[in-house]
Amino acid sequence: MIEQIRLRDLGVIASATLPIGPGFTAITGETGAGKTMVVTGLGLLLGQRADSGAVRSGADQAAVDGVWIVGEAGPVVERVRDAGGDVESLGDGRAELYLGRTLSGEGRSRATVGGRTAPAGVLADLADQLVVVHGQSDQLRLKSAAAQRDALDRFGGEEIAGALASYRDVFETWRTAAADLATLTAEQDARAREADELRAAIAAIESVDPQPDEDLELARRAERLANVEELRLAAATAHAALSSEDDQPDVQLLLGEARRALERAAGSDPALRERASALEELGYRVADVAGELSGYLADLDEGGPHELAAVEERRAAISGLVRAHGSLDAALDLLSTGSARLVELDDDSDRIERLTDQRDRARAALDDAASVLTAARTAAAKRLGDAVTEELRHLALPDARLSVAVEPGAETLSGRDDVTILLAPHPGADPRPVARGASGGELSRVMLAIEVVIAASDPVPTFVFDEVDAGIGGAAAIEVGRRLAKLAENSQVIAVTHLAQVAAFANNHLSVVKANDGSVTASSVRRLDGADRAAEMARLLSGMADSDAALDHARELLALGAAR
């Protein structure tokens, strides 16, 4: 239930506070005073699209705040806490929930839920559980087949909801299997080509049998073999300098002579003995390097043109794999994963058979689920037609007859039924779809009658009606007011109206009045009682708040509303 709404810089409203409370609240006011802005503000709190044009001229931003009374537990509180907000307990099983929305002149919007900033989508999620809004656009939506089907489904309650949920589960299973089968069948030729190409690629890789990083190792070997003479000359020159096999002096000989000279003189200066030891170590190291160079030269002699040719041939084979797959690593990856992919591709025939069976079984289950859903809707359609017809008698349509037709339609996620609401406005008239045959006033009353009937089985916490009385007047308007009051027995009802006959049945009457400068302030949104309310009713009736005749009629209407 909405306890209070505050509006600031929204449309023509500079600042307004609306105390709502339980029961039936009627909101009236002069044309242009900002009555519809109340519904616009409520729409912002319910996550509807924000239009920067709604920001009051000269203001930086518009703001709307609302206080709801909700249960301390339940899906509403859970969603609030999921969004990081919370509610304030009132200690009696109820709690206060604060919602807010700001809208800048540049079109930027900010929402708050339970004291925390949240996406506007959270407000929309909460709206589904808190409020149903009806305006003249909603009357137009009632003309759509989808809206008529949704109304029937709401009235049908758990029986239709359960059948629809089962149908949708099976529908998704069937749709997924059918789509997978269609994709697999359409791609069968392509997948066969992929399998052939994959087999050839794996065979080519296996015939080469590459090893990790082999291309790099072969490149190093080829470089060495291609420059073998230069390498041999360098190694031989270095070896001869270190350890000559001729009688020519070499590094080892010279180091030995230097060491011996120092040892002979070490008797005169012991410091030379350390230098001699160092030269001895150098001699050992030179001998080691000379030996390593001998081994290197021996290895070079083992290669030759034949080895280089073999290396280049191997490199050519590896390069072919690199060109085909982008890199040697990619070729090795394909070799390791290709077998599993081949098994999958070769399993196409079995998969097609399995998917065909799965699709056919899902189709049979879907047929059964659709039949159950159609039967539930057909049974509910008869009850809904009878109940709404009875309601229409109380809405100044005593001879009208409403029926709901459930006929075969296109298969969708919502079933295979076309639902059409038919109205025969008077005896002898053929029932015609409300989408084509109902006037604006009749459509308003049909919509209200449907909500009254549905509320008995699927109650909604709050209904908001924006000029639901459009196109009607007189006795019909009185009956609309009476039915709104009846709806308010189980739900909160807020109605923006221009008819005194409707406002007379409200237990809470708010008036939005223009100030002299055309703005609306908090003080000009008032809860009306007594003489003030009678004057507002007289203005609604005749345009003159001080007309004696209008005041008498207003008091008569108020007495009628109080005695309902």
C-alpha cells in the first residue's frame, strides 16, 4: 500500500505531498493543474522510462519519493535486500519501504530502493508486485490479443499458471531440440568436409611426427652446418694457439716458462709464489679449453653435406606444417585435440537420430501440455465472461453480455490459443470483439469490470486509474465510482478523475489546485473534507464551486457515496 508520495519540480508541480493511505483515493483538480503528473511521478517510481521533458521548466532536476507499507517478509523485501536496500520494521508484521527517483534536465536518471542507489530495473521488478496502473493507453492495450489473453490467465489463477508453466518448460525443450537438429542437419555436409580435412591434417602431422620446438633446433643445426668451414678454421686456429702439435711455441708452453721463472725467483720474494700458482691454474684452464676445442673439431668432422641435406629436408617438412597451421605449436595442438573432434563429427548420424527422437518426444509432450492449457483457459473463459457480465450490470450496462472466446491460434511461448473478448452491448446484438466494437466508455467499464472480477481471485495491493471514467457520465459514472469503492475493499485504489460521480465514493479526496503563478505547491494539494469537499464536487459538476444547485447535487452525491 502507498502511504505517501512527494513530487518536486515535476511538470507544472513545484512541490506537492500526497497522503494516500488505505481505501479509495480520488485525485481531482482543474485542467492543467497537474493531476496526471501524479501518475507520471508514480510511473517513475515504478521504473518506467524517464523523459527529461517532465522536468519542470527552470529546474535542474525532478524528484519523486514514495513510502510503501509492505510485509516484513516476502518477495518484495527479498528483492529490496538483493539490491542492497532494506525496509524499516513497524513492529506489527509490516514495514516501510522508501523508493525514490530523480531525473535531470539532461535525461540522466537515478533510482533509490530502501535507502540505496539501484538500477531503475529494480523499481520495475518491484512494480509487478506492488501496483497495477490503468490509463487510457491501457484501455487501448485491452484491444490487443495478448492483453486479453493475459487478463484471462490472471483470472484463471493457479490452474492456468501451472498449466502455462508446464507448457513453457516443454516448449523450450522442444524448441531447443528442434533448433539443434535443424542446425546439425543443415551443417551435415559442412561437418563431413570438416571431418575429411581433419583426418588429412592429422595424417600429415603424424607422417612428419614433429617434436616440440623442433623447428628452432633444426634452424640452429642448419646454421652450424652451413658455416662448417668457417667454424673449423676458427676452432683450429684457436686450438693451435693454445696447444700446438708442432714445435711452435703455444700458450701452454709460454705459461709454463712464465710459471717456472717466477718459481725460481720466489726465494727472493715470496709474493711471486702466488703469481706462479695463478699461472699454474691458467695452464690447467688452457689445457681444458684446448681439449674442448679438439672435441668440437671432431664433431664438425662427423657432419658434412649429407647431414646438411638431411636437416634441410626435415626443415622443409616442418615448414609445411607451420604454413598449414600457423605454427608448430598449433599443429601439435591439433594433433592432440583432433581425435576428440573427429569422434564428435563422426557421431553426427547417431546425434541426428537421438535429436530426432528427443524432438518428437518433446512435440508429443507439447501437444499434451497445450491441450491441458487450452482446456484450463476454456473453462476459465466461461467463468470470466459470466462474472464480468454480472459486473457490467452494476456499471450501467444492464443488458450487455461479455464472453471470452478461446480458439486455435499460432504456436508461441504462451500457448496455441487466440483469446478474444467479445461484447454484445444490448439484446439482439451480435457479440463483437471489444477491439472493434466497443466505444471508449464501454471499454473503460469493461476494463474496470475485469479488474474487479480478477481482484477477487488474484488481488493486487494497489490499483491506479488515470481517468478510467473517460467517455462516460451520469448514472454510468456513479456505477464506476461504486465499483471502484468495491475494488478498494480488498486493494488500495487511486483514481485521477474529472467526475464528481466517481469522486463521491472515495474515502480520501485530494485536490490539486493551481496557484496564481500556475505552479503547484505542497499547500495546494489538500485532503478535502466537509464544505471544502462539497465545493470541489460542485466545481466538478458545474464549473462553479459556489453554485447552490451544484452544491446541493454535490451533497447528494456525497451522501450516496457514504451510504453505498
